[in-house]
Amino acid sequence: MTSIEWLIEQINKHWDNKNVNSDELINQAKEMHKQEIIDAHFVGFKNFVDTKEISEEYYQKTFKKI
């Protein structure tokens, strides 16, 4: 399940629940999405990237400026 699918599921599940913090769900989905990007970069460049820190740097350079 992707981060977006997870977030949609959570929104649908907790639509009427006032005790659920939507900001918390969104932040969790953002963190999941970040990890998906880092993992995809690492797998895609596994012959050239020897650590996930390099993939983390890629994420920071590419997506943190948005």
C-alpha cells in the first residue's frame, strides 16, 4: 500500500471521528512518502549508491526546496 492509498484509507475510516488529528495523519503519510522516495532511489541506483544516506541526501536536495 502506498502512502497515498494509506492516507485515503485513513480519511475514509476516520471521516466522522473528531478525536482523530488529521494533521497527524497527513504528517505520517508525508513521512511514508519520503521513505518510499528514498527506497526507490536506493533500489534504482543500487549499483552506484552504497548507502541510504546518499538517497536521503537526494531526497533533501530534490524535495525539501518545494
